[in-house]
Amino acid sequence: MFSDVTASKISEFHDACVNTTGWADSAPPRFTEGAWKHIELNHRFNSLLWGEEDQARRRDVADSEIAANKRAIDGYNQQRQNAIESIDESLLQRLVEVKPSADARQNSETAGSIVDRLSILSLKIYHMRQQTMRTDVDQAHIEACRRKLNVLMEQRTDLQQCLDALLRDAVAGRAYFKVYRQFKMYNDPTLNPYLYGKK
């Protein structure tokens, strides 16, 4: 049921994307429907978020540029969250005929949330590996980043196992998860008092 969305396939896709220069900004969508469409969107928005978060830490530019970064971050983060929910909706659609057993556990973290964390780990691994290849830093920096890279790789292996186990148990009726709506109130002009209060 989930042979096409194994954790290893998702991580391979994540890595291929971040290793492609300019992927997040300009590459056309590879998937147009189903879970993979939303897995790709989630990864794209995480990649765009990464760049904006880096730029937002600058101290040598006008405040207006940082404000523009912060607004972009808000937009990308909302789209990232929307993609997580769509991943869950797509995966749960495949499970519609599965009846969880009476003692099935409810997983508090959804499959979409785990996919999102795998996406972020892929970005961390890529950028930490870049640090290990710098020629403008001392060896202590290189070694420290190598150690961090090893930890990130271990964390990804653990998380991959968690995703595969959740989907396997969901198919067997031993576990289930729900779509969790984030309802980002600060992005909604009808719910944020600093926005609707100005009318």
C-alpha cells in the first residue's frame, strides 16, 4: 500500500533535490498529484525557508530587507504546513478501508510531520556536509562539523525507521494518525487582532 512512499525513497528524493543547484527556485514540479506532489511541495518550501532564514540573520543590510525576509518566511511556512496536511490527507485516503483494531495506538506525530522532519534533516545534512568541505576554516571547525554530520545521519536513520513503522502498523490496523490542522492564526487577517483591528 505504501511501497512508493518508503522513508528511503523520500530521503533519496530530498537529497537529489538539494544537490541540484537552484532546484527550489526554478525547477518545474516533478509530481502533479497524490502524496508525492505534496512531499515535493513541502520540501520545496522548506528549502526556500532555509534560504530566507539564513538571510534574516544578516546585520549588514537595511531593516527593510530583514522585514521582507520575515514576511517571506511567514508565507513559506504557511505553505509548508499546508503541504504537511495534504501529505496526511493523501496517505490517509489509502487507509480508508483499514479499520484500526480496538487496541490500536494513536500516533501523536503524523506521517506528514515525519516527512517534514526528514526534509529538514536532508537540508541540515547537505549544509553540514558543505561545512566539512570549506577551505577557509581551521581543522577544528571541520572536525566539529563532521561529528555533527554523523549525528544528523543517525537521526535521519532513526526517523526513517519511525515513518516506515508507522505506515506499516497503520496498514495492519495496529496504529492510526489523524490530520492535525495548524490554524496559523497570525497569518489570518480575520484572526490576528493586529490585522483586523486596523480596519
